[in-house]
Amino acid sequence: MFKKKIALLTLSAVMTGMLAGCGGGAEKAAGSETAEAAAAKPDKKIVIKYWYAFGDKIEEAKQHMVQTFNESQDKIEVVAEHQGNYDDLHAKVQAAFAAGDAPAVTDLEIASTGVFAHSGMLEDLTSYAEKDKDQLKLDDFIPGLMGNAYVDDKLYGLPFMRSTPIMYKNVTMLKDAGLDPSGPKTWDEFEQYSKVLKGKGKLGMTVPVDIWFYEALVAQSGGTMLSEDGKKATFNNAAGVAPVDFWKRLVNEGLIKMPVGDEAGDTADKDWANQISAFKFASTAGVSQSLEIAKGNGFELETAFMPANKDYGVPTGGCQLVMTSKSSAEEKAAAWEFMKWMTSQENTIYQHKHVGYLPTRTSAVESEELKEHFTQYPQYKVAVDQLKYARPRPMENGYPEVAKIVRDAIQKAIIDPKTTPQQALDEAAAKSDKLLGK
């Protein structure tokens, strides 16, 4: 999935919508029928909706898996519907939930799990997973991808199309500039590479002001975005200021470009594809498409860990599959069967090879099929190896709004010569603390 910023309704608005929609949900619940009893009905085909984000190869993979599921059995029919990016999807799910017409299953960007769960919109999957523990094999999911699946020690999501940011390298440009294509491995090396590339009329990188990338650089500097209890911003300490200082200096020296606005991500992709910039940060979900671009434009592509500062570090990203809480018992039973199928070993291998998202199961990583795939296309394995340095994203209710505040602060620090990174982040932290303390 190509990483997108999260735009959520406020929690109060969500709760208001929930109250407005309770009547429809009660009618659909059909009394006290349990999910187990509903699943036992053999002669009734259950139709459920699955809403998902993103198009192109990501949509191809999801539609293929849904079609295969529908053809594999005759008890459940899943209707898959594209709803835009994560921002669009989240807003539409919230509105549909308030109206009593939410999809039974939906993609959910991992950082939004907390606010959705606390708002009562998600079904607690703990009992489902325990009942089907031998079939589900919850411990087969890669541990580093489970941090955002739990809220208050309850399971709310199954890892689906999960990712980390990685660095994409135009090896041809590096060789032409006389640079070692195995680097850069650190921030200092990245700066030196960018200086050499500038001398050749090129940029080191075009990178949008993206909260996901910023979280990575904070982790690389030994910092965190929030305090351990999630009630106070910590991104304005030295580890949080260092990335913005670094970016601002490189922009001012003409070594990198940081576009802003809605088209910033597209600009970064185009500069890399057109060989204006040698590097780009992007989700591992872009490996398949980036290989096609590199082949079409006649250059060699390698992927690598994001460069280290004090150490390597990245946030995880992507989506998990969740079940909404107001579906009927039989719809929930059908939804659970679909979720188990979509997150199986076979399907995580398929979507990884088709798109580039992380294989979510240890058994998939260790399978002969993926071992052969990694040997042939090592670009896909980098994100798997980088997981040892990964961390979950914050899931506090206020974090989606905090992320927007931080992004705006970084943009101001980069663009305004009179604003220092420390000043911008101090202001952002003060605003964020008010949201986090509610």
C-alpha cells in the first residue's frame, strides 16, 4: 500500500454518529443468535461487503483474492468495493457505521486501530481467534507486525497488507556518478552521495513531508513520537528535531527537494522514475511497480534499509483486516471465515509477490516458494530483513490529528527561513499535548 496520511473524524463526531445509527444495527442483529449458530446454517448464502483502499496492482491483488474466495465455496459471497485512499476509506466507514450500513470487513490503516476500537466500531476478535486457534495459527504471524493488532490487550485486527518504508536506489545513476551502489548506509553517507550527485546535475532525493518517513528518522535518532503513556509529545526533543534539521540543511544546499501539497508524493515518484533523483523513500508495497518502472526506463533498481543515524529504525505501516461491530451474527461468522482466508499463508505469499507488501506469516517467509523468489528478486526481501528494526505506530485516539500537526510544523520549518525546526516542533508539541491529554 502506498502510505497515506490519516484523516479521521473527531472521536466525539464518531460517537455521535454511533448513537444515530444504533437502531439499524439492533434490527440487523436478529436477536440473540450467536455467530456459531449462524455459521451452522448450510443452505443460506450470506452476502457481505468488504471495503478496501487503493487501486492499481494493490486493487488487482485484492479483487483476485476475493474472486478466488467466492469461487472456492458456495456459502458466502463477498462484494468488494474500492473506497479511495485510507483517508477516504476511514471517513466512509465511519459514515456508513453511523447510518447502520457499514461493511462487514474493511481495511484499516494500523495507526487508526485505537480510535476505531475505542469508538465501538470494531468487533473484538479475541474469542474468534481462540476458538479457531488451530486453524488461524495466530503465533505464525510475524511478531513485529502484531503490535497494532491489539488495543487494551484485545485483538481487533489480522495483519493483511503490511509494509515498512524502504529506500529505492537507481543503481545506474550511482555507477555513472562513480558511487558505490551498496551505499549509502548512514545519514552522513547519504549527504556525501547527494553532494556528488549534485555535481552531476542530479538530486539525491525528492521526498515529501510525510509523517511515516519522519517517524522513521526519529526512530533512527533514538527517539519516540510520544511518551510511554501516550499522553505527551516527545518529538520536540533532540531526536525529533534532528531529522528536520537534517532535511532543512540538505534542502538549503540543493541536495534534496521536499515538495509540499497534495501532489508531493507524485512529484517524488516522478522525479525518481525520470532519473532526476537517485533515491526515494517509499513503501515496500511499491516494489513490484517500481521494478516495472525501472525496466521500462532502462535503469537498474535495488532496494535498501533506510539509512541509519544512531541506528536503523522504521515504523511498520499498511493495513489490517477488521470486522465492524454492528453486523448480524451470521454476517460476522461469514466475515471471520473471509478474514481467515485472506490472511492465510497462501494468500500472503500471493499478495507479496504480486505487489510487494510484507509476507505477514513466518511460514510464508520460510516457504520454498518465497526463498526462490527472494533469490531471484532480492529487492523484495529487504523489508523483511528490516523488520528487526521496526516498531509499531502510535495508536492513541488523538494521534491522527497529531500527525497532521507535526506534518504542518515540518513544512513550516522547511519553507520558512525564519522558523527553526526546534521552534516549529515546540509549537506542534504544545498543540499535540492538548489533544493527547483529553
